[in-house]
Amino acid sequence: MKETPPPETSHADASAEASPASPQEIIERIRPFIQPERVEEAAQVVQAMLIQQSHSGPLPTAREFQGYESALPGAAHRILMLAEAEQAHRHALERRVVERDLEMKARGQWFSLIALIAILSVVVLFAYLGFGAEGAMLGGGVIIGVIALFLGQKWRPQSQDNTPDKQYEASSV
């Protein structure tokens, strides 16, 4: 197979390359590099490459909106309404997760306070009954445990994944 050198390009050619070309123009430019029996296959590949599009997001592109609207009048408005309803639903769920997390933390603090008062009442009872050493050990252990708990909460590294779903899973366990 005979190789041909690539064509030289000038500034005028470079600006033409920046503008979109038709599949036929592209095939004509690359024809010297394609085997004659594979020109049709190359044309199909070029056509597919020019048609391929990519879109990511909750809503269709403007062109797709136009297509939906022309197929069914009012469809574009309905799609927007569905997207807005989904967003409102997601926000309501996230709000409920945050509120639930705050309620759980507050409830935990109240139960901790009640438990601490109960244990300290037992410590006072031990001291009153003459078991001062045992009461001091129980009270000292509780105080050390509470201090360790608060210090552990303060210095605990924050999780890297703070999505509402992960926060809810962690708080409900």
C-alpha cells in the first residue's frame, strides 16, 4: 500500500477545520488515507460520529423540548411541572431528615441527662449508706465516661460523605 503525505494546511485551512464540515467534506479530506474498499464504511463511521450527542441532567435539551411539544402540545409544560414536583419532593425529604436528626439528638441528650441524674443519685445513696469509696468509684467512673464521650464527639473526624441519605442512615443506626 502506497502512503501519501498529509496535505499541508494554511491558516485559511485551519479556520475552515474549526467550522463544522459535512460528512462528504470530511470523507474527501481523509480519502487518501482510506483503503478504496472501505470508503463506504468510513462514511458511515463519520456520519455516526457527527450525529452522536451527549446530555446529562434532569431535563431534556431545548431541542428535545421542542420535539415533545410538537408531538403533544403542553408536554413541555408537563415535563417542567414534573421536574419541579420532584425537586419539591426531594427538598421535603431532606428537610424531614434534618428535622428527624435534630429530634434524635435532642432526645438523646435528654435521656443522657436523666441517666446521669439517676447514676449520681445512686452515688449519693451509696455515700449516705456509708459506702463512700464505692460511691466515689462509681461517680468517678461516670464522670470520666461522660468527659470522654464529650471529648470524643469534639475531636471525631467528620465523615467525607455528608449526603442527607448517609446522615440519616448513620443517625438511625
